[in-house]
Amino acid sequence: MSASPSGPRGSRGSRTGVWLIGARGSVATTVVAGCAAVTAGLHPPTGMVTETPDFAGTGLPALSSLVFGGHDTVDCPLPKRAEALAAGGVLPPGLPSAVEAELAAADREIRLGGPLPGDTRGEEELIAAFAADITDFVRRSGADRAVVVNVASTEPAPTGRTLPASSLYAAAALRAGCPYVNFTPSTGLHHPALAAPAEASGLPYAGRDGKTGQTLLRSVLGPMFAQRALTVRAWSGTNLLGGGDGAALADPAAAAAKNAGKERVLADTLGAVPQGEVHIDDVPALGDWKTAWDHIAFDGFLGARMFLQTTWQGCDSALAAPLVLDLARLTARAHESGRSGPLGELGFYFKDPVGDGPAGLAEQYAELTRFAAGLRDAGPGGPADPDARADHPGVGEQR
């Protein structure tokens, strides 16, 4: 196996924890299995931007140094989940057995999430319990630090002051002193009640909603139309998908949260919102595979009416997993180098990025490579011990 381009600092033998929310889902299982497969030299790191030359010498944690755990509300063991994914063509045949030890090790570090039906614990109790799980994992694994990454199914946007599950987990990450990445369109750190704790924590965070397919293409095509002075009249889209995400997005409120990011990319790159909507259809028979279709109507010279249609067909977990590994490594390194607050430079990975930054993919990649250059020049500087941030107030706490 070839050496990681992250350089000497990233391969010095230390450990970095990756705590996955939705740890027994398709994306999380593919993350764990994929990391083990690439580390063992069984497969190349296809789709991992951090394994390209632009990230050489940046001090990212080596893939072999990553240790996994997480929260979930289901009890299907990761090895069995991986077998199901292999049967569905998501993982290569034979891979679950080849990395069974790594899957089992991660599965032993998964703790029960929530809130479950009938759970009588209040928000503070849940946050404290989740934070204790994360802190115990960091200590038990001997990790220098851990990054909490939300890869759970999309939840509807909250309608009141009650913290949704994604925000409870985000608050727990802050409480445990861990950087946080929201790979979903769920609320997470975006809840108003978490603005002050996030700022006080001094932790870096990134999100939200990973850009894996249809919106990735939109972030390329939108700037193309604008730069060529072609007037887009309408842009309509349809998504067909199955699996857990398809079932979750059958809820109109959850679908609305997902579509907001897709449409925002068009508004930001075109300068106006064209006619048309995005529709999401749950097709259980598709499993972890999805099809995204776009129909674009635009005007050319002298008002000539023209059209462009695109079709994107892919495996959602295989598209997402390398990005999750990238984000865990980049965020961990940002934490080590003393960065705090929103990591807007990671907008390349998201539909609805935190912080300020461009919306076009090419400009976002330029921002990302500048961020990598900064990491290359930075030394260690951020507190690694979760207890080092114990003086920061969490949700419901006072100084």
C-alpha cells in the first residue's frame, strides 16, 4: 500500500476518533468498511480528495489511525449490515469478510442513541448522556481527539423550541469538546439555542448536507450558464431513491429540508431562482441506489429556446463515504492546528455550507486547496483533551 499523502505528521502513530451519528446505517457502514479496505490496500482511495497530491504534507491523520464509534437507535451489527450492502451491490463481494474484524471493533463502540419512543429523559439528560458516551470513547480508544459526524437519516425541520435529535447530538459534541460535521440537511448546530454554545466552545465545525450527486452537478452547471450569459428560464428535478433515506424523505417536511439546499445552489450560482421544483420519490426497490434527473430550459442568442437534460445514477453510500472520511480528517487537522468556528472553506463538500464562501464547485475547490495549504503551514495548536473544554457552557448550563 502506498503512503498517505497527508505526510509525516499524519502518520506518526497517534489515533483520531470518528464518532458517527447513525453509526449502523448504510453510509456509516461503508465508511468503516471502506477505510479498512483502503488501509489494507484492498482497494484504491477512489473519491477521496484528501488522497490526491494537492493534500500532500498537510498533516492529516492517516486512514490507518482512524478509530470508529457512534450512536444509533437500531441494533443490527455492522458485519451483518455490511453483508446486506454487499448483497445489494453497494460493497464489493467478499469485502465484509475481509474487514470483519474492523467492522466488529467499530460495532463494539456503538452506543444507543435517542430519544426513543417512551424516553422520559429531558434534553439536558440526553445531551449529558450522549456527551459521556463520546468522552468515554475518546479515553478508551486513546485518541488524541474525535470528530463527531452526523450521517443519520434526514429529519424534518423543527417547528418549536424543542431541540430535535440532530441538535441534541450536536450539543453533545460541543459538551465533549469535539469538532462537529453535519453531513445531513437536519438542523444540528443550526438551531438558535446552539449558537452561543458553539461560539463559546472554540471548536471548528462544518456542514451541512453533503453534496454527492444532483447538487454536485448543479454547482458545476449553474456557473456555466451564468459565465456564458445564457438565461435559465426553468430548472426542474426529480430524485428516485430507496433505502433509509428514501423512507425518511417520503415525509414532506424532511423532503423540504433536503430540497432547500438543492435550490439554494441555483439561486447562488445563477443570481436568481428559475421556475421549477425538485421532487423526491421513495422507491424502496432501488435500495441504496438513486437516480436524479434535471430538465433545464434556457435561452440563447436572439431568444432561441434550448434545453439540457441530465441524468445522474449512483450509489448513495459509495458517493458519500469518501467525503465523510475527507471531512473527518480535514476537521480533525483543523482542530489540531487551532482553528475554531465555521469552516467555510469546506463548502466544496456541502449543499448549504456554513460560513461565507462561493457556491460554484471550481471556486469552492480553490478555497479548499487554499485551506489545505494553510494546514500544511500550521503546527499543532488546538486542545486535544475533551476535558480541556469543560469550562465552556453547554445547552442549559450557565457559567
